[in-house]
Amino acid sequence: MKRILSWDGDPGGVAWWWHEDNAGNWAIEMVQDTTALLDFNVETQNHYDTNWSEGDGRLVARIPPVVVELWRKLYGVDCHSKDPDEQRKVDQLLNSSDWYKLRTDRSVL
């Protein structure tokens, strides 16, 4: 059995599903269509002005909630933490070729 628990109706939004089998085992699945967000990130990489001075704010990445959760489970990384060590871990992942589509800026963090 599979049923939806929560979804805001946005095609790129996060949906939560409940799965249960006949033996009473269950799991919760988090799903998100990240296509539009990743396409935006790549387009921004190709057209973003990287000239900036220290102290200026800039958008360097957009990380979908499903990736935030995946990184927490796989690597123990807390993307929301202000701890410099945690932010270094996030930067390392963003600088990895495996996650380049999360970047909106080509420069290295």
C-alpha cells in the first residue's frame, strides 16, 4: 500500500509518501522533482557574473530539500548548521563533480 502524506501541489515541491506492506512493515519516502531547479542552476552558471568583492552577498547554490536530507543520511552533513566545520563539508560537496548542478556559480567556494 502507498499513500501520500503531504504535498503542497507545487510540481517541484516535496511530497511525502507512506509505504506499508502486508506484514506491517512501513517506510516514509521523500520525493521531489528537481528538474526545473537543476536546469535553473546550470543556466545561472552559464550566465552569472562572478565579479564580486568580499562582503557582497551572492547566490552560489540552490540545494533541493531532498538533497539536504540525502546528505544528512549519507554523509552526516547538516546544511542548515552555522558551524564552520559543517559549512566546509557542504562546500566540499558543492565543489564535487558529483553535485555540480547544485551550483549557481562556477567559482570555487
